[in-house]
Amino acid sequence: MRNAQPRKLQVKEYQTWREYLIERFTADKGEAIGYLDVALAEYQIDGATHLFLLALRTVVESQGGITELAKKTGEKPQFFSEVLSNGEAPRLDTLSTILTTLGCRLSIEPLEAASPNVELALEAAVVAPLASEVSNESGNLR
């Protein structure tokens, strides 16, 4: 029986989880799109715009970065830098431009009845602002 030598695994060290994701998404565009899909679904539940923007920036970086995105769209890199880092939800047309350039699009799908948390989160996100808009100074609903 031969004396087997253990194989050395080559493991690349990453500084951050984000660097790891960028490399993975560079190699697998479908995985990047799936990541954005999950990030958008999570945004609908928790409303954490900054986390959705981080996911979007990560995918943009994996597909050539902000400069490449700007070249493909005819916009200035500073525009996308601001949109992806200001913490505010991007305008729908801007989000659509970014997603189209990344090779995907937004789609509308019915909520699944098996996901009451999503429905409750969406209800809270829609009903609370509407209630505050229709209340008068005394706090009563009109």
C-alpha cells in the first residue's frame, strides 16, 4: 500500500465576503441575477434600502463595475456612484436601466399565500404612510 500524501487545497484568501461574492458572480451571471432576486424579495419584507443597494453594487462590480455600467448606458460614472451609495431607493427608470444593463429586469408576480410575513410587511409599508397622509392635525382620520 502506498503512502498517500494529502493534497494541498488552493484556497484564495478574501478580505471580505463581498469580494468572494464579486468573484463568484463574475464567473456565474445567473447566480448574480438570483442574488439580486433574493435581495429584492428581502427588501420587500424589511424595507432595508441600503442592503438592496449593497447587493446591487456587488453585482455591478462583478459585471465590470460602475465605469463599465456608465459606458454601456451613456451616463456618467458619478451618477451611478451616487445612486448606488446614497441610501435612497433609486428611481424606477434608473433601476430598470441598471438591471437591463446587467441582463435582467423587474417583473411583477403575485404574492404567495404561504408567505404571510411578506403580505404583512407590504401591508404595513403601504397602509401606514396612507394613514398618516389622510390624518388631520388632531390625529383623526378624515
